[in-house]
Amino acid sequence: MIIKIEEFLKTAEFGPINIGTSKEKTLSLLGAADDDTDLDGPGSILLYAWYELFYDHNDALKSIQNDNYDPSDKNSYYFKNEKFEIDPWFLNDKPNQNIMDISVLLANAKIPYQIIQYHGRVALQTQSGVVVDFDEEENEEGVKALMGIRYWPE
């Protein structure tokens, strides 16, 4: 199975996984995670590369994110195991992608979005609620670079 980040941005579904999916079902569909961290009370996190699936204390999925995107580290955006692989789309080896670059990609893919303020930063939010996030500070090239994607519904 291939999980496409483009589809995640459209639907807020991570392949067959969506908010509320049990941790047990996630593991049966996606296979063993790279890491399974217990957060001592509030829940746990499954990591597939740097795709973080957060579970509440009832083991129900509450959010999905990858805020560790690094174009120089393929392991920060690409993942493959015996059950699935990720088609990372714009999470790739291209450095210094900024909000305009990603806006054009979203528009070309016909993914509705809006520009929002997100924790003091300018970000993009797709109609499904997925946020495409950018660094608050400019890097040495003068770019507020892409930092990742996240879906934290309320």
C-alpha cells in the first residue's frame, strides 16, 4: 500500500488511518512502528520515520504530523516497510521550499487552502484542516523554509 502525502492534505487521512483509529488497528494495518513511546498518562506516539501518530489515553488516534522534515535527510520524509510506503510528494530533497512554492503546488493539485497564522508563524491550511508549516525565522539563505505537515483537529 502507498500512503500519499498529497491525499493526506486533501482528506486528513493517512492512508487507511484517520482520527479515532485505534492503536491496535493502526499497527495491524501499517505494521510495526520504528518507535512506540508511552507518554505516561496522556497517551503514546507511534513513529514511522518522522511521521508521528499521537494516541490519547484510550489508544485512539488524535493527531498526525511530521514536523521534523529535513530535505538533506531522506529518513525524515520517506518511509517503507513490509506493509506500506510513503509517497512524500513535496517532502523531498529540494532545499529551501517556502510558502509560495508550496502554494503553487497545492493550487496545481487543486487542493483548496488558506494562509493562516499558526503559533506565531505564517502557514497554509488545507480545506481538510492539515497545516503545512514553515520556520518562523529566515535561514542563512533568507528563506522561511518548509518544516513539515500536521493535523491536530480540535
